[in-house]
Amino acid sequence: METIVNKVAESGIITLDLANYIPKEELITGFDLKPFLFREMILREKDYRASLQTHDWEQYKNKYVAIYCSVDAIIPMWAYMLAATYLQPVALSVYFGAEKEMGKHMLLQNIAGIDATEYNDKRVVIKGCGDTSIPEAGYVAITEKLRPVVKSLMYGEPCSTVPIYKKR
């Protein structure tokens, strides 16, 4: 009887799944300035400050919070800054922009934090399929991060990869 050999397992290829670098969706939430506007158009400083003081900030505890305004209104820069001062003590992180943008921002931050030396002269496959949608910016960032150190960089699954880079 012939023994079946798993050549993929023996190849020494490291699979890197970028989904592991995206914060869980339930940890990302938004802070919309719309409810704080008069007639959804005007920010009144006195009313805004009073509303922020009575707002329930605990709902943002241990979350990544994206500050934005969902209506087309002119919002002074200090209004975002003031909201951030209330969020900063309770939130994990505060970001200006939509929640989807914050997920991308956090992905890029997490990729930037990877210790590339762990992949020195290794064969690395960046996982291409999965349940989590990965922004294109994540693939570009991981390529930029790993290309200088890896022996080879591939995209896909270990059993079926697209070569991206090979050290000469």
C-alpha cells in the first residue's frame, strides 16, 4: 500500500490570513453627529455641549469608534474634537470616518504592527479566500511589508497559489 504524502504540509509554506488582522465587527461602532444637530443642519455649540454631557458614553466602552456625520451639514472641526474627548477614555480607539473605513484603517494599522522578521527567508501564502471581505489596501500593505524579507510571496491557498514575488 502506497503512503499518501501531504506535500503542502511538508513544503514549509506559511499561510497568513489577513482576516485575523481585522477587528471583529461587533467591536466597531459609529458615533453620528446627526442627532446633535438642530434640524439636522446646524450645530449649536451650547446645545451640543449640553447633549454630550448627558450622552451615555458607556455604550462605546472597549469598542473602536468611528466619528462621522450622516447628513450633509457644515460641522466645525472642534465638534469632532470635542466628541473625541468624551470617547477617548472609554473607547479602544477613535477614528474620523465611516465604520467601514475604520475597519480598513485598523487592518492597515495591524499589518503595520506585524514583525516582518518572523517571515525572514520564508515562503508565505497570503490567504485569498474566506468568509471575511478584505480590502485591497490590506493586500497591498502586506505585500509592501513582507516583500523585503520573504523568500517567496504567493496569493491564494497552499494547494493552489499565484506567485507574487520570489527572491533571486
